[in-house]
Amino acid sequence: MTVELLRNAVRPYAWGSRTTIPELLGRPVPAPHPEAELWMGAHPGDPSRVVGQDGTERSLLDLVEGDPVGQLGQRCARRWGGRLPFLLKILAVEEPLSMQAHPSAEQAAEGWAREEAAGIARDAPNRNYPDSTAKPELVCALTEFHALAGFREPRHTVRLLRALDTPGLTKYTELLAGQPDPDGLRTLFTTLITMPQPTLDQLLPEVLDACVRHIKEHGEFDTECRTVLELGEAHPRDAGVLAALLLNRLTLSAGEALYLPAGNLHLYLHGTAVEILANSDNILRCGLTPKHVDVPELLRVVDFACGDMPVLDGEWASSQGRVALYRTDAPEFELSRVEWAADDRDEVWLGAPGPEILLCTEGELLLCSEDGSKVELRRGESVWLPACDPAVRVRPVAGPARLFRATAGTCA
């Protein structure tokens, strides 16, 4: 059995937490600097290191590139050109991220080719498409997790804007009321994010004041108003604060997940989560960030379909009710969650004709192969299972226990 522990990179983005990831990994708390993401995979920017039983380490990226069929399986290697198609992460969100959307496969391929032809360096700050692949993603809450995602049903948004009851918003409210559909949302969204700065500087404080009044009056949209105030404090003079008024405000409980397909405009606000995504860096930002924002390109990518965002609980895929699968249409990845109660020591067989990363987020687990080899997996640790490995049996050493299993999509 070649299943081996991974040593994973921590990304120190400013929006991260100084406690979540260090505590998960058993390191001193607080960390000297914010730690935002723990990456598990073969991303060229920060690939995981595979730790051998003798303590030697090898880059997972080098392993995959050196033996794509053995590591990924023939079907996955052929479908994804010898690349591991997914990246698994722990997100530790202390402050809001940028508002963003990701392209479809067709949009990414076209945008990448266009920027290559224009001679834009792949690491240039104004590059929209550093690679040619799509970037769907799924985020599954480990703690209460807060996000904005997808456009709210327009009539509900009209109620929100009217509840703020401030003169500066009236013409924008009536614009959407007159066309409460995706086309009306596109028009209003475009108007807000292209608003001249002097107009924005006059309207935004008025909207923030209206949010304060609404909260004091115990209005219907208390949560949405608090979110807008939080964004306004962190990003004064930013049109993304107004755009946030158009999005669904969601709170996920532990175990609940959101699937964010191509074009979905979203923003993570606070909490800890497991995220799986296509192995791509293509991001089109709307605002709430000092990074590059390309409004015309963003408008080419954003999907203005509207309504409630589906919250996924995971479909129980075993009769014992231990394995919950989060179904999506993403060909790049599949995520499932395995749960054991405190007194449960039963084994679960895990295996697929493709690559897998197993991540323990609670308890302590024992992985056993058919030849008797064993690997212990503690909280915060992960392992790599190449396609050439047989299935493994997993059981808790101490419960309760939780394991996340990431692999390529079933249609890969």
C-alpha cells in the first residue's frame, strides 16, 4: 500500500484566522500572522508533500507528473491531461473575502487564449485567466459559516430596498421593480458597479445610515443590513457594498454545503469550512478587494439567474448512515463526508478507480489495507491514495470521528 501522509501548505492571506488552522494542526495559538487556507493537492503554486514511512518527502505534483496513470488512473489522467483535477482546502475566514465569480470551461479556454495572444504575462496582476480551465467549487461548513451567494429573487430584493426607505435608492429600486427578472438584475448590478465615484460617495453613506436605522427598528432584513455595514466598514467607497444588497445571505450549519458553479457571484464572510474546487486560479472579482477588477470581463462571466441557493446536506450513501455524498455536476471533483458516533467502531471501505485525498477533521482514524499495512490519521491530517492502491478500510481509534473524502468527479 502506498497510501501516505501529506504535509500541506498554509496560505497566509490577510482575511484568515490566527487560531483556526494552528489549533486544527496542533500548533501554538495564536499564530504570528493570519492563516487563511490549508491546501491539499497538486496545485503548482503550493503542492502538498507526500511523507514516506522513512520520513522522506516528495512533491505530490512531481509524483503525478512522473506517473500520471499510476497516480490518477487511466481515465482521470486522460480526461485531465495528466493533472490532478481538484484541490482540497480548509478555509479559516475571519474577515470577508472579495466578491467574485469563476468562468465556465468554455469561457476560461477562450479568455486564456485571448490573453495569451495579447502577450499578457501569466503572473501579471491584470491577468484574468492564468490557466484555461473552469473553477467550480463546493464549500462545506465545519462551523457556522456565513456567505453571500447567488442573486436573490428580485421581488424579495425590491422589498429589502424599499425597507431601507432612503431617497437615494428610489430610482434603483424602481428600476428592478419594473423588471423583476434576470435582465433587470443585470441592468441594476451593472449600474451599481459602474457608478461614478462621486455618485457612489453620496449614495453609499446614505444606504449605510438607512441600514443602521433598519437594525434599530428591528426590521425584517436585520442580517442583510448588518452584513452591508460590515462590508462598508471594511471597504469604504467600494461599489461592491451596494452589490451585496442583491445577493442571498446564507448561514450554513456544520455539515451543510453550497455548490458554486460557473458564473455564481459569491463572497465568504466568516467561519471555517472544507472547500473542494477545480485546480484552477481563474477569478473575476467584482469588488471589496485591492486586487484587479475587470468589470466588462466580469459581466461576461456572471450568471444572473436568481432565486434561493440550494443548501446541500449530503445524501447518505450507505445503509449505516455514515457516508454522506455532496452531489454536483462538476466533473473535476466529488466530496463526501464520513461520520462515526462516539461509540461506533465499525469499518468503512473507501476506494475508487481514481485518486483520493482523505482528511480527518475530528477524532482519530486507522486506515488498513488488504496486505495489513496501517496508517493512523489524526485530526488535521490527510493522506494521499493513488489510483493504483486497492480500497482501504477506515475505522475510528477514538470517536466521535469525521473524515472528508475528495476524489475526481464520477464523470471525469
